[in-house]
Amino acid sequence: MDLVENLEYNTERSQLIIPEYGRHFQKMVDHAVSIADREERNKIAKSIIDVMGNLQPHLRDVPDFQHKLWDQLFIMSDFKLDVDSPFPITSKEALQERPEPLEYPQNHPKYRFYGNNIKRMIDVAVGWDKGDMRDGLEYAIANHMKKCYLNWNKDVVDDSAIFKHLVELSDGQINLTAETVLTDSGQFLKNRVAKTVRKSSNKKNQRNNNNRGKKRY
């Protein structure tokens, strides 16, 4: 009867600050905070850090990871633990500061099916000197543009349409001649179909493996 009366319910417990470490770690930290003797408190804090490091032994001796453990110790104590840390103590206010919003690129290309990376590749090619290296890059870009076009548009596309788009995207600095022959559309479509078939086959095999061994009544 006494055991039942002394049971702790989660609804009555304090909220865990870092749940990954569990209730016992939190109790150890709370105990360290309550110790009056500073020397003893330092000793207990180092012991807790050692135990925390044992959870990931391959990282426990890495200085950056040690700093992280000490930060987590202070966070779990709600910054009430007064001990001698071997690292600068991160303030509570610094951790609560909201990061600056990221500046997402606001690109709105005319031909979205090519993607932003194509425009970056074109800009790189334009910066190169004329020669075999640049010619090879321009051909590779045109081929990739054709592949992207076929992924998102109709089943066939004339090479002249790709060349026209390339001239436009490069501001007239890349103008492939009509003699340039890109990879045949059928080859791109064949590869796309083959990839779709492989994915479908893998999913089917996975379903069969999952169903294997199951009893049927």
C-alpha cells in the first residue's frame, strides 16, 4: 500500500528541460544545484559531464563536444548551477535570442522547368575563355536543358528550341550552331521509362518481402 501511495505520476513531475537525457539525469542536476559546498558542487558537476559523455564515447574527448555538454548541463539547471566551467558559459539570454531570418533567393526564371542551377552554369560558361573547354561545357548545358525540358513538358523537343532558350538565358553570349546535335529525345525518354520501371519493381519486391511469411487464413 505504501508503494502505491508513493508512486510518482508524470503529471505531477516537473517538465524535463532536455528530455533526451531522461528523468534521472535531471534529478542529478537538480541535486548538484542544491549542494551548498562549491568544491563538492564542482566535483558532482564534472561527474555528471563524464556520465553524459559516456553516452557518446567517440565524442566525449572532443573539445567542441565537451563545450556542448557543459552548455547542456547549465541549460538543464536553468542556469542556476554555480560551478567552474572550463568553457565560457553561454548566457540564457543568448540562447533565447531568435536568429536572423534567412534571405531566401527570390528567383523567378522565365523557364522554370530548367531550374536555377542551369542559369548558374550558363553564367560560369560565359565567364570562360573561348575554346574546347567552354565548347564542351556549353554542349553539356544544352543537353541538360533538353533533359529538363523533356521531364516537365511534351515528349519531343526540337534542338533549335533549346538553342533559342540558351541564347536568351545567356543574353546572346552562347549561340550554338545548327550543326550541333544533342542527345536524341528518345534516349532521354528511354532512360526515364527505365528509371520508372526500376522504382515500380523495387516497390513491388519490397511489398512481396513484407508479405512473405505472413499466414493466410
